[in-house]
Amino acid sequence: MKFREIILKLCRKHALFLFIAAAMLTIASFIEACTIFSFAPMVDLLVNPNLSKASEITLKIVAWFKYLGIPVTIISLIIFIILVTVLKELFSVISQLITTKVHFRLVKDIIFDVFGAFMGARW
């Protein structure tokens, strides 16, 4: 069997798990980018406490806070950063777990195929 055929066979057999792993990694990457953006309001608040020259990211997050009825203070921004970071780590752990499960399923299938071919060979 050629390498390409093996890969296609494994992808067909585990398509759902591969899709879930790819989706989880994409979501984790998006949340990781949001974690970086969550520091912008803190920096803007420390540099300019009245937020008169705030960045667009900060203005959107402040509008979000006002919509939810949360006051924009250093404490609320620290809690926001912590929550986004915890969410990022949660998705990171879940995506690593799913990726590891997919990895072990693929390795198990390859090992069973190799052992089956080895045991079925005539000497």
C-alpha cells in the first residue's frame, strides 16, 4: 500500500474525529487571539484613565461592559483578562486531549494493520 492510500484510508475511517480536532484547534486559536486583545483595554486604562484616546478594541470592550452593566475599572478588566485566559486554557486542554485521542486511534489502526499483514504473511 502506498503512503497516500494509507493516509486517505485513515482520513476516511476517522473523518469525524479529525474534523472535531481541527475545529477545536481553530476555536482555541481564535480564543488565544482574543486573549491578546484583552490586554488592550488595561493598557489604555492605565495610560489614559478617562479613555478619551482609547483604541477601537478598547471602545468595543467598554461598550460590551456597559451593555452588560459592568463598570469599567481596573479590577473588572483584570477579571475579564483572567476569564479569557482561563477560557483559552480550557479550550487548549480540550483540543490537546482530542488531538491526542485522534493520534492514538490512528497509531492503533496502523499497528493493527501492520500486525495483521505480518501474521497473514506466508513464510
